[in-house]
Amino acid sequence: MIRLIHTADWHLGHAQYGLEQRMLDNAAAAAWACQQAAAAGCPLLISGDIFHGREPGPRAFRQAVHCLSIVKRAGLPALAIAGNHDRGWRSRTSWLHVLADMGLIQLLDITIANGKVLWDGAIAEALDFRVVGIPYLGGSLPNLLPSLRTYLLGLAPRPTILMLHTDIAGIVPGFTATLTAADLEPLASSVSYVALGHLHVPFLLPDADHVYLGNPGALEAQSVAEGNDAGFVLDVILRDGETEVTSIPYENRRRYMNLHIEADGLSMGQIVLAVEHEVDRGLDGRALAKEPIVNVYLSGRLAFDAAELDIEAIRKAVTRRPVLHCLIKDNTTPKDAETDAHDESLSRQDLEHAILSQRMAGNERFPDPERWAYTGLELRALVRSDTEEQALGLIRETADETGAA
């Protein structure tokens, strides 16, 4: 029997919304993952994005050292690959190499010389199994798979785990993925389990009873879009030619509370009361492990002048209760705005977003103009509430996620 703990996407150093506590949340989750491997007495697989950026900074690096030392003190190996966030740039050297030099991880990577793929650095041979690791390659990965298949067929047969940092089609709606599950099927005769990272949602394919591809997802949500489902590590057992995977939930994940307030016909005071009511309804009777992050979405047509919309009063209605952070998104329509007869649902934010997107389109500084347009609107709300550090954090987060310089 071969047993491993599979994790990915720690994103150490990510101070979401510019909040130090969110950096600590990621570190606590990574330490928990390492404790799972130590408790199970088995190797740890980290399928990319240990760090949130190529330059994680001394604090995030120390957090990585602390977490990985848990595994090392237990006398167990930790095998890792680089993700899109923490891979080396140009020289290819990264802070992951420093962790490897310290003996905290075995970093698996390919080398390409004279157009030929060299696999020696991508292979880790254990007593009774092997691990093959390929770092994030983006759209180049599909072109590498035939070479990988040929290489694996030339090796002595033994249980093999393949580590990849890539996306799989059909997991995230509307997301254009690099691979399909079918693209990896030709490797099935040589690979017992594909240990994925990159997508922050957990999944097992084809299904939980017969797993070939496993993705644990991010332990801590890195954006509100990732929702409130628990993060996981995957407990992987290879036995008698079969792969068994058990999902172990991280129960200490910080939650998001999303409040949708319809402002039609309400006075400013009534909007505040509505927010207070929704916050109380969301918190009362719930034993949350951590103070939640609250997002307030305002919509509908205002019954008063837009200048009288008091964002700070709404924020105070939220923060009177124990919450970590409050972000308010104003999607309301001014009371005197003309409504397009062909699209009565079009809000002020929709119009502003369309204009910003059009102006950013074609500008290489904004690789994803629609995403940057939303960020611009969020920045306006942050600037209004005088939260400069959070605004800077939001800019950094969008730049990281869209690959902007």
C-alpha cells in the first residue's frame, strides 16, 4: 500500500484586500495540511502555488519554512512543483529553489535543451513508487504530453503519480481550460493518479469511486467567487492497482457573507436597517470559526439623490458586528436616470463597467479588461471610504490574477 497527502494552492503571502489577517489565514491552512501528512506518516505532494507571487517577501517565506518543517521533522518528504504564481522568471530560479536547497521540498521540474525535453529533474523515485512533476506550462502543456507518454512507457512499470499545475475543462463554468480529462487518458496505462493543482475548487474525476484525477482546491478561498465550501487535502492510497481518495475538509476556512440589498423605494435610513437585519440574520445562531468577510451588493433605483447614498453608514451597519472586512459594491441606478426602454435592467454600474472595459480593451497593461473594469469600480468604493491600503491590495490581487505587469 502507498499512501500520500495531496495539497495545492497555498498562496502564502496573499494579503487579500490588503489585510494582514488574510495572509495569516493562508499560513494557518498550509500548516494544517502539513500536519495531516505528519499525522498520517506519509509523503506530502504540493501541486503548485506554495507562494502567491514570485517575490513572496521574507514573512511569507518564513511561513513556508515553518509549515514545511512540520513534514521534515516527521522524517517525511515533501514533493512540489511550481505554479503560475510562484514559478521562476527568465532565469527560472525562484524561492522554491531556496526551499529545495534547505531540504524542505524536493522540487520537480523539466529541462528543455536544444528543443528536447529532459526528464531527469522531474522524476522522484521512492522505494515502491515514483512521482513525476511538471510545473505550470500554460498552453504549452498539451504539446508535452506525447513526449511524456513515450518517456513513461520506457520506464520500469511501477505505481506512478503525475503532478500537474493546470486546469481541466468542464470544472468552472465559462472558463476556457488548457486540458480536458480525455487529454490525459493516454497516460492511464503508466500513471496511477494525477495530482492536480491550479483550479481552486476541489474535484475528483471520473468520480469518487474511481479516481484518476484529483484536485484538492485551495484551502482558503482566494476570492469571493470561490465561495464557502470547505477546502480539502486529499488522502490518496494506491493499493492492488486501485486508487482510493478520501477528501479531508479544512473546517477552519474563513467564510464570506454576501448581502444583496434592493434599494427600490427605500430611504437611506431604511437601507441601513435592511443591512443591519441581513447581517444579524446571517450571524445569529451560527458558530463561525472566524469572523466573516462581508460583501454588500446594492442594487435597484434610488429613491433619493445619489449624493446622499452614505456608504460609510452602511459600512458601520455591518462592522457593528464582529466581521473581518466589509466591501460595498454600489450597483444602484440614480433616481433621475433615464431608463433605456430596451433594457430596463441596466444599472449604473453596468454602464460604467461597459465604458471602462471598452477604454481598456487593446491596452496591453490590462490583459483582462472586463476584470480590470470591475476592479476600477471596486477601487472607487474603497477610495470613498479612505481605505488606501485595501485599494492597493485589490490592485495587486487583480494584477496577479490577470498576469498584468
